Amino acid sequence: MSGILDGKRILITGVLMESSIAFHAAKIAQEQGAEIILTAFPRPTLTERIAKKLPKPTKVIELDVTNEEHLGRLEDVVRAELGGLDGLLHSIGFAPQDALGGNFLNTPFESVATAMHVSAYSLKSLTMACLPLMPEEQGGSVVGMTFDAQFAWPQYDWMGPAKAALEATNRYLARDLGPRNIRCNLISAGPLGSMAAKSIPGFGELAKVWDTRSPLAWDMSDPEPAGRGVVALLSDFFPKTTGEIIHVDGGVHMMGA
């Protein structure tokens, strides 16, 4: 039986732990027929260890999305490994500790700038680094990860504006890359017990919202639904969907009081 990613070549960032959404996206992508390549920073050895738990062996390359030299060599490394790309997953976000946990009013611009560069601007820089690898006649799919930026969440602080910038960046990429048949969409996932979540002080307070407001039962220990959403957007099953945010959050995003 063929998979929905048969013959697709996909670059996946953000595989840090088995609990990472990116790990589950990579696993499902392989099960659905894709060839994948993983990127890692700052510890490629950590990702290499986790990658051994995937169904098939895959290459891991070091990539700091704020490093122009790393971005500049990405095309050659990926072309040598896969020949080209049909899609990529941007699962990257970071804010210094003084930009999180209730410190919004006191965060210095240097920390805000770091959060914006790593979490938002990098969607553009990574996509542009991969652009020459995507055949013009076929196009491709760019998928990123957000956490609903319509709201001010407890403890999330400057990651909120960074995600809002990511969502806007996705729309502008969708506008400018549409003529090349490249779709750009985001998955807005509910809270999960990933490494990224654990780095946010007081994250449990934020996650409690899902206990009372999610129409569908939400399991913070299960990243697979979000991984499935990523794979669906990487496939050809959404051929005319771009600039969109697909919520995989149990329905919390649409609930009123």
C-alpha cells in the first residue's frame, strides 16, 4: 500500500527528543514513503541518538538557522544526500529565559531580537536556503509550527509576539512563493510536554486551559496528532491551501467563554 508521501524528499528541523512534534512528523513521513534528512543545533549528537529510533536510518546535519555560513552550505549538502526537496518542516523556536515567565515588561531588546530571529525570521531564511532545491515546475510545501498568537498566554511573554511574527512571515512567504507553486502553512498545536515547553517557566499554568476548554480530550503527552497534521500539509492532499494556520489543539482556538 502506497503512502501519501511516496517519493517525497523532506527536510525536518527540530528533532530533539522522542516527545518532539518533529520526531513524530519524521516517523510518520518515513512510514508514508518519504525520504528525509534531519537538521540539528546546537547538539547534532543528541539528534543522531534520537534518529536511531526512526523506522529508517537518516542523515543528520548541523544547522544553526541564524548562521549564514550554515544556510549557505545547506543546498549542497541536501542535494548530495537527496538530490532535491519537495518539502520542509520548520520546527524551531527559542527565546532567552529573561524573555519568558512573567518578565515581559522588563525584557531587553537583545533578548527580544534573539527570539524574533530564531523563531520567526528563520522561517524565511530557511525557506530561501532550500528554495533552489525545490523544482520550479513541481513546487513544494513549507510547514511551520506555531502556538496560537491571537492571545496573550500566561508565562509565554515574548514568544507570543515572536509567534505572531512567524504567522505573518508565513503569509508573506505564501504570497511571494505561490507563483512557484510552493505552499506555506502552519500547524498551531496545543500544549505538549516537549523540551521547548519545559523551557518555559510556569508552563503548567498555561497548559491547564486545555483541561477545561478543549472539546476533544487533549493529551499533553501525545505529539502524534500534530505530527500527522504536519505530514498532511507536506503531502499533495492540500494542493491549493497556502497561507493557512491549521489548528491541532483539540478545538480550544474556537471556544468562547
